[in-house]
Amino acid sequence: MNAGAVTESQRVWDPLVRVFHWSLVTCVLLNLFVIDDDEALHQWLGYAASAWVGVRVLWGFVGPRHARFADFFPTPARLARHVRALLRGEPEHHWGHNPLGGLMVLGLMAMVLCLGLTGWMQTTDTFWGVNWVEELHEGLADWLLPMVGLHAAAAWVMGRIERTRLVKAMVTGTKERY
């Protein structure tokens, strides 16, 4: 059999999940380039990113199967089983997020919400000019890009290990195994 031939495929990521993902990518990338040039745009991109995370959190409870947190919530047992299988060289197959991917999704969403909160706090009378809020916001921003890089690299590596086309699935909605 051809090593690149698709052996199975399944519709996994619904349109809302994909639009959320790529909208969040866009907000983060644009903020990377506009932070020093346009503070108002930076703020609106942060609010948009936070709003998208809010929509995604709601969708995590009412959306289709693979969008729901219950499908991929990274419990200690799920994480341990997944990591043991990887270490044995027998990776588990997950049509939705695997437990490590679920951990990353939740971590990234929490970070974006914390960035939005600390950014908004800096615009209020109570926290205007408060050093720890600005430092926390900047520290979170400094960690966001490495986490995004890790997320992208992990999607590529895990796609190879699990023999799935993860990046393509986030574009098309269909996850393919080969």
C-alpha cells in the first residue's frame, strides 16, 4: 500500500471550530505586528480573541461530539494512558483531540482569556498604571507565542506519529488516516 494513501477519514471539525481556530490565529498574528503601532487595534483584537474563546467555551458544551470538552477533556487517567501508549510506540487513535492536544487547547484558551482580562484591567481606573497587571499581561504574551509554536509543532509531529493529517483537518474539517 502507498504510505501516503488515505485508509480512513471522518468528518471531525465543524465549521465553528475551524472558524474559531483560524480567527484566533489571525488575532494573535495581527497582535504580534500591531502592538507598537496601533494600541486601539491591539485592544480590539484582544477583545475579539477573548470573545471567540467565549463562543468556543459555550460550543464546548453544546456543539457536536468532537467539539465538546467531554470528548477530549484531559483527565489524569486519559493523559497517563495516552503517554504510556506513545512511549510504547503504540499511539492511540483519537478522531478528535488526543489528551495532550486537549490539554494544549484548554491551556491556550485559558491564556487568551487571561490576556484579555489583564489587557482590559489596564483600561480601568482601578488597575490603570498598576505594575503587576501590566507585567502579568506582558508575561502572558511572552508565553503565548512559544505555546502557539509548541502547538503547531506538536500538531505536525503527532500527525506523523498517529498517521493523520491534523493540519489539513483543521482546514477541511475531515481527519484522514493513512
